[in-house]
Amino acid sequence: MTKIYLASKSPRRQELLSLMGLPFELFLKEVDESYPPNLALNEVAAFISAAKAKAYKPQPDGIILTADTVVIIDNQILGKPLNAQHAFEMLKKLSGNMHQVITAFSIVQQNQITTFSDTTEVYFKTLSNQQILHYVNTYKPFDKAGAYGIQEWMGLVAIEKIIGSYSNVMGLPTEKLYGVLQQLGIV
């Protein structure tokens, strides 16, 4: 059986693979996540995912899976917040607006890297400052692009609708990943 090496610290990606019934081993190293300033915003996640993939040596007994997620609003990428104030500012910007979540994943198999991406539109209702502060102080969303997790309180009370994959917003478009793994004969 082909092994899956997940090269991601994200607890959500680990949870999603587990929920899919896919056994995996973690394969971690620090990788530069910078990107060229002139790169189109909708290509940033794919660029970073592929850069992560290039940092790993192919494994003869399996594939390596890397991923990256970006949140885009008003022609700007919202990364992971630096602190509570930064998280508040991000969520204030998302409040009452639509944003895009793009997650890209790359598969390293033998000496080949293939990258796929998926886009989901997320519509937030308008939030009060008190609601935003409650979320930031209670859920500490400092490890999440855009400063929120759709699977937490914010997703339950603030998101009016999404167009696209729910799991993509969590950090891995599982439907697309499963199809790719089927094509590769891994599942």
C-alpha cells in the first residue's frame, strides 16, 4: 500500500485525513512561505504549496502531501493574524462581506510534483465588535488564515452561506483530494 506523508502542521488537515479514513505519517520541516510580490493573488496558495513540496525528497514507498490556504478580500491576502488586535482587524474586514478561500495541495510522487487548488466563496453576516472580541478571546484563532475557523463558533453563527467546498475552507478540499488519490490508485 502506498503511504501518505502529510507535510503539514495543521491540526485541521490532520483531522480531515483521519475523517477520510486515510492513514498518514507526519513529515515536517520549516519551509519558506514567501511568494513573489507580482504573483496573482489567486495563484499564491498553489505557489506556496508547490514550494513546500519542493522542500521534500520524494519517498519511494509513498506520496508527500503539502497544502496552503489563503483568504482573499478586497484584493488583499489575509494570512494568519499576528496577535489579538490583528485578528480583530481581519474579522472586522470580513464582517458583512464575501471573501474567497483558496486552498492548494501538492502531491510529490517519485520525482513529480502536481498541484491542485480549489476556491470557495464565503459570505459573512455583519458582526458587532463584541461578537468579534468574544471569538478572538475565546477561540484564539492565531493559527488560521483570515483569523477564523469555519468549524468553530464563527462558522456556526456568522457565515450566511458558502459557494464551494466546506472542507476547502477548513484547509483541504477533501473531495478533490480523494478524486486525485483515486486516479493515482492510492485509494
